[in-house]
Amino acid sequence: MQIVTTRLRLDGLRREDAEALFAYRSDPAVSRWQGWKPSTLADAAKFIEDQQTAAPDVPGTWWQRAIRLRDSDALVGDLGMHFLGDATVELGVTLAPAQQHQGYAREAVEVLLDFVFGGLHKQRVIARVAPRNFACMRLLEGLGMQRRDGDAGEVTFELQGSEWLAAPTDDPDRG
């Protein structure tokens, strides 16, 4: 799967992405919000290698996509989809610190939601967020996701496919 937006390209992680992936995923400003943090460059390379055979829509698995700048092809982050069963996908998004606060996460997650609901025909997307990750919570709320009570260690957001597909948009990348 490759999706091209106005500024981004979402596609598979590549072996040559290991250094960039390790750099931002192991950065304490990023890793404090993540469920997976590579300890070494070899961990990042192994993660990428494991993703080479991963496929979408396999229950119980995570499928990771690279977020690249469209013009330079530089890796600036990644998106994960955790297939929880026939109807539900959990999503996660990670951006390098230098690429945050530029709208890239929103642009990437919007097209991911189009893919999950319109392409894979899933019924629901959830996201689990650390309670102090305010930027991510604002992003999810801005996308129309509803906050639900989670356990003490996380906040859960949810979006129904019928709500997403029915929402009007003026975004040229959606559609």
C-alpha cells in the first residue's frame, strides 16, 4: 500500500530507514509516549525486517507504514495499525520531533482513516493515549474521535466508520 497526499507519502519501511527510525523512536521526547522503543540500531533494523513480511488485516498483528515527505522521500515518522479483529483497528502515530506541529500527523492519520474505513471496511478505530500526551489528544479530538474512559494509565479514543465516512470534507487528499 502506498498513499500519496499533498505533502506526504505513506508506504513500507525500508532497510535504509533504520537509522532515522532509531533516532526518533529512541528520543526521550518521543519514546515516553510509545509502547515500543528500540534500544539499539539493530533493534530498529530488526523491526523493519519483521515488517517486510507483515500484511494488513491480519488479526492480532501490527502493520507499520512509513510517513515520508513527498518531495524529499525523507522518513519523518510512522503509523501503526493493530488489527484487533474483524471490525476494529487500533492506530498509533509517531513523528520525529523536528517534524511535529506542522500538520503531518493529521494529514497522515486522515488518509489512514480513509484506508481503514473505505478500503478495509472496518467499523471502528480506537487509539490509546498516555493521559499527559495532550498534543495527541488534541489531534484525535480534532479528527472527530470521541474520548472514552480508559484505565488509569491511558485515555482511549474511538471513531465509528459510519461517522467518518459521513463527515463532510474540503480536504483535497480525502475523498
